[in-house]
Amino acid sequence: LSICFSRCEDLRGEIRGPKVVFIVSTQNLVLQQRTRFEEYLTDYSICDISGSNSTEIPLDFLLKTHDVVILTAQILLNALVKNNLEISHITLLIFDECHHTNKDHAYNKIMQNYMAIKYLVATEDRKLPQILGLTASLGVGKSTESGKAKNHILKICANMDAACVSTVNENTEELEKNVTGGVPKRRMEQVDQVANTFEKVITQIMGKIEKAAERYYDSSNGVPADRVGQQYRQWVEGLYKDAIGRGNRDLVTYAQQLRRYHVSLIINDTVRIKDAMKYLDEFFDSMDETKFQETDRKLRELFQKAKKAIESRLDKEPINPKLQKLKDLILKFHEEDKEKGRKGETKGILFTRTRDSTVGILGWISDTKELKEILKPKPLVGAGDGEVGMTQGEQEAIIEEFKKGEVNILIATTVAEEGLDIGDCNFVIRYNMAGNEISSVQSRGRIRADEGNYVYLGDKRSRGVHREQLNQYREILMASAVSDVQQMSRDEYKKKIESIQKKDVQNIKMKSILSAKKKRGDLQCDDVTFFCRRCNKMACQLNQFRRLKDTFHVILDKTFVDEKVQLKPRKRSKKIDDILIENKVHCKECDEDWGTTVKIDGCTWPCLKITAFAVEYPQSKRNMYKKWSEFPIEIPEAQLSELLQNDESLDLDLDDMNFDFE
């Protein structure tokens, strides 16, 4: 804020005035940062843009009429890609959590636009903003040795076009006391955990499904033995992708069910058998039996048999030892604060891996008498279709309740790790959730109360404790690497940075040429076909798609809904400004989730997610995409005439209208 204020003061007398853009990595940080700027830069006009208002006023207009704009990275990137804004119009560009400026992150793509001007535009025409990056931890990537750690720091510096790395070297004790609550160390707790009935039965089912799937794919690589671990998830996703490429419905079904059983094992490992069972029940209950084929029926019967076997032993199962340890820790932290005269003031954050885990932990707290008496829990998770998926407004409301003490424990996913101003917090527990050295630093940064506690809690079967120890080592490695970079001579540092940048610019040029060739190809929209990923039925042609509000990919053809899809109400509708998302769109043949309906200006259209389809080009194998931005052909924006033609709710016969002004 001090740098921003100083830059604004320097440019105050100029005709255009200061043009500061502050970029955040996630939408939920936008309003928080705007509040901070308005508090300190009272004489300057400040505005924000996030997903909820990104389609209202163009960024270039806001930049002309305001001194400071706070926004998410993707909004700025979109404006640059579409040539709606030139980066030279910005005088100061600030990146919050700048360690993300790497690889394919939106931060790095923005800086690639900057680099193209720096190296490909003549010096006399070149005009670039000042760049400032902020972070608590640059990280070291996957490095475990000093040389590679130093190279990682230099790569981030090159991506940011940083003239130097500036860290606090004076008053470090005061900084540590006020920022991390005097919690420089971490505790690691691990418990013995053995397979319970749920795990034994479900792994047997998974083994049967894996065996059945072997008929369709090469099983020479083998299935990972640990069906709870990340390697198994990667194997399942590979199987799923292969199944879609083959257009084999049975294999797709096997992969989808293995994925669900894998998640249920994670829930069972994290919370209780009843929570894992509930997750599976909801999955099977959501299926439309009228769309079943023989494989679907057999798999449903297999689950029902397994469910009976598990429920027959449910009362004999001991409590999850991790939950018992978690309970002991929470009670201990509250008791310690009580002894210090801080009764009723204890607040903490419990980090867990998934939204499903937050649901289970909330249920466990509610069912545990000792915890229910002292805890006022609320979940804090990202957006999504889960039971507790949250909008930006809902997240901010819960954080405010936490600050006021109306909530004293947040059950959070990674959404709470970075940047959010959560306020005083006495303890942080990473519950069976190992991250990297950056997330470890960020999590401890949530603790702002004196004498706080940071604990990693896992079981001996997992490698979580090892990961935390590795994070601890990498933090030391990072500090050493940053120091090494700071000690480089100015000429040596500049030479190294320019070498990295020139190599990157050449790579960007080559990728741009290849991408342009791909987009200039002879492909016609009629030649590109979308197939349901599960049942392999043809869904639509590319020429049926249009873009609405630049974000929503919809089908305007009225016959599509009647012939291809089945609409189902969402658990809860979602409204983003004037856009209502109220129904789920499912494949009429196999019930696969294809997307949602969006209601815009009173008209409802099916809005499809590209992850639901295999895309087939002429004389080419099928392709899968994770997001529409990866799709190589631009979808045209819907024209008003098309919307009128295809919207039955606007079925007006203009020939019958009679305007008589006499």
C-alpha cells in the first residue's frame, strides 16, 4: 500500500493520472483487498471487478475513470487476449501471491504479454508498467537441493521481470510476533490406523471392478496397491480418459464407479464409516434406473450386497483414531486458553482435503457431546456443486462471523490457505492434509494470536508426516536460495534473468505460430462432433454452440433439449447477478451430467461443460478438454436475431401488430 500510494502521488499531476491494477489469484480476495485500499488511499478512486460483475462495465473504461482497479487475473488476461486493453495503459501492476507466476497460471500468461512487448516491440514504442509482486513464500518447486532451489527463485524473478528480491531484514522479531503469532514451529501428530470393515469390503468391490475392466485395456502397468492415495486417483483418471477415447460405455462406467469408491475410502479414512456410506448412498440414489444397462444393474447389486455386509458390523467398529486424536487436541487447546483466562475466546481453523470431508467433520462435531458444547463450527469452502459449495458472498459472511466470535472454528478446504484476512486465530490443524512448503507457510500465517498452535495430524500409513518434514526442509532451502539470489552481483543477476526471458519469449513465439496454424485449419463447425463421454451417443455439432455474456457456452437449437437431454432441478439454485443457474442438464441416454441451464434476461438455455464430452474432428482421434479456454476453435457470440429466433418465450407475430398513432 505504501508503494502504491507513493506511485499514485508521483503521477497525480499527469493528465491520465495513476493507473494501478492490483491482481488477486482468487475471486474471494477481491472485496477484501478493495476494502484495504479504500482505507489507506482515501483521495483516490478505487473499484473492483470479479466474476460477479465482470460483464457489466469493460475494464478499459474502468481504468480510464478510476485510479486503482482490483480484479482477478483471468479478467485482465481476457482483456489483453481480446485486445480490449493494452498493458501499456497500466502504470503499476501488482500481483498478490506472486509465487503463482509460473507455468500456465493466468499470472504468467499476463506477464508473457508484457514480455512480448519488452522483447518484440521497438524500444521507442515500448511502454511498460512497473511490476510489483507480493508473497509470503516463493517456494522451491520440487527442488531438494540448493542449486535447483536457486534456479526456481530466478525463474519466478524472470517471469515477474523483477529487478530484485526484497525481504524484511530489519525488525524481524517484531514482524514474526505480529504476523505469525510467534508460531515458528510445527507439531506433527500421527496415529496408528488399521483397515476397518468399510475399507475391507470396498477394496474387494474395487478389485472386482478392476478385474472386469481388464478386458478392455492393457493392464500390464498394474493397479496401484494403495486405493486411497493420489497415485490411484491418477490411475483411475487415466482409465477414464482411455475409456472415453475408445467410446466404451462399460469401461467409462467402471472408471466412474472406481473414482466414487476411491473418494469414499478417503472419507472413511478421514471421518466415519457412516459419512462414507452416506456419500455412496447419495451417488447410487442419484442414478436413473430407467437408463441402466446390464453393467449398471450388476454394479448396483454389488454395492447393495456390500452395504449390507458393512451395516451388519457397523456397531462393532471402533472410532476413527484420527478423530479421537483430533477431539483430544481441540479440547486441550480450549482448556489451555481457559487456564490463561481466555475462556470462550479460543478460535481455530481445521484444514481438510475435500468438501465431502467438511460435511463429515461437521456431522461428527454435532454428534460429539464434548465438542458440541464448546464449538460453533461453520464450513469455509470454494464454489461448486457440493453440499456446502459457497459463493463469494457466503464466504465473506462466514469470515465476518469468525472475526466477531459468532463462529469459533472453521472447517476449511484450501480456499482459506491464501490471502484471506481471517483475523485472530489460536490454532490451525491440518487434518490428514499435507501440502507443499508454500501452503505450510500460508497455513501457519493464519495464526495471529499470541502463543498459537500449528499441528499436522495424520496416520502412520500415509506419508503426510514425511511431507511435512520435507516442507520444513524446503522452507529452509527457500530462505537460503533467496539469500543466494540477493547476494548475486547486479550484472550477474541481470544477465541470468535476461537469458531466461529470451528463451521463454522464443518458446512463446513458437507456441503462438503453432496455435495460429491450428486455428487457421480447414475445420468447419459442421465437421466437429461432440459425443457423451459415458455412453458415446452423439450429442451435438459445434455449429450449434454459441457464447452468451462471453462465458456461457449454450445450445440455441430448440430441438436439443427435447431430443438429447433430461432436465433435473439442482439441490439449490445459484444466482450470479442477473444470471440464474437452476437446473442440471443430463444425457437422455445414460444420465451423465452435461451441465446446467442458465436463465439470462428471462430466457433459459442449456449451458454445457466441455468436460462432459469427447470431441471428434475429421480423420482424427477424439480429444478431451478440461475447460473451454483450451478448445482450439472460437465459439461465436450469440446474435440477438438468433436468440429471438430460438426463444419460444418471445414468440411474437410482428405482422399482427398495429401501431396506430392517429
